[in-house]
Amino acid sequence: MPSVVLGCNQLHIATSYLQVKEAIVTKGSVELLADPIAQQLLSSTIPARVAYTWTDGTPRVVSLWFHWDGANLVFATFGPAPKLKALRSGSRVALTIDTDSVPNRVLSIRGVAEVTPVTGVVPEYALSAARYLGAEYGRAYIDSLPADVPMARIAVRPDEVVVLDFETRFPSPLSALGIVH
């Protein structure tokens, strides 16, 4: 490989470019879903807080069990749930999975929902029940539901991801104010 010699100004520009490029990769990229903190939160029993827009344009937030299938966060709700009046395929949503102890860990995701009506238990809901309630109680809960229970499967494919750990990654306003580096 040929060697590259840079002058001081070129080195500064190259370094600045790499820093900007790094900022792009570390905030917003779906590649962040592979981050250990993201993986920890995706496998946790912390419910996702899902934000969507109601039919009158006002914001709504619901806490839901989720299952991460490696490409989508999958939620389920029962057929007559009010959120299904506003949440449709193509709806933009935002969600967070975050801890409540210091230092906080935050996984923030934006994406598009795909809503599919299902007769019977959504398979990912059964997987969620086992994770949140434990295998035995999760199975008992799922078995208690009618075989033809009306449900909706809500899959969110992430298109923007942010991971904060409040040790090495902080909200941008703190960095902008010089409070953290």
C-alpha cells in the first residue's frame, strides 16, 4: 500500500472528518443494535415505552412487552385495544428501553410499524411472556388465553438508534455545554 503524507491542515481536516464520521456511526445508525448495552437492554425484562400519534394528533405512550427477533422489535396487543385506532402499518413510532438506576442505560429507537391482525396468540407474545414472567408462568398465562383470541402483531423495524450509557455516551446537549466530554 502506498504511504500517505499529510500536511498539518490536511491532517486537521482528515481528523475532523473522521470525528464527524464517527459521530454519524455512533448515533443514529442501526449498527448500534449490536452494541453490548443495546443487546443487554433488548434481552432485558424492561418493557419498551412506545410513543405514537393518536388520531387527533396528540402524542401517546404505552409500555409493552417486546421480543427482539434480530431485525424487528415485535409487540402484540389484543384486538380491541384503543391504540389500534391510531397505530397502523406505516405509522412512525419512537420507543425507549431504559434502566432506572445510575448510571442509566438508554436504547432509543425510531422506526416504522407494521401492524398485522392475528387470530390466536402472536408467537412473539408467547416468547415475551416467557421472558417477562419466566418459562412456567409465561406458558400458564399463554395457555389461559382463548385459542382464537384476537390480537395484533406490531413489528417495528429500527431506522434510527441511539445508545446512551452516561459514562462514555451522553446526551448531545451535555456535550454541547461542555459539561461532559
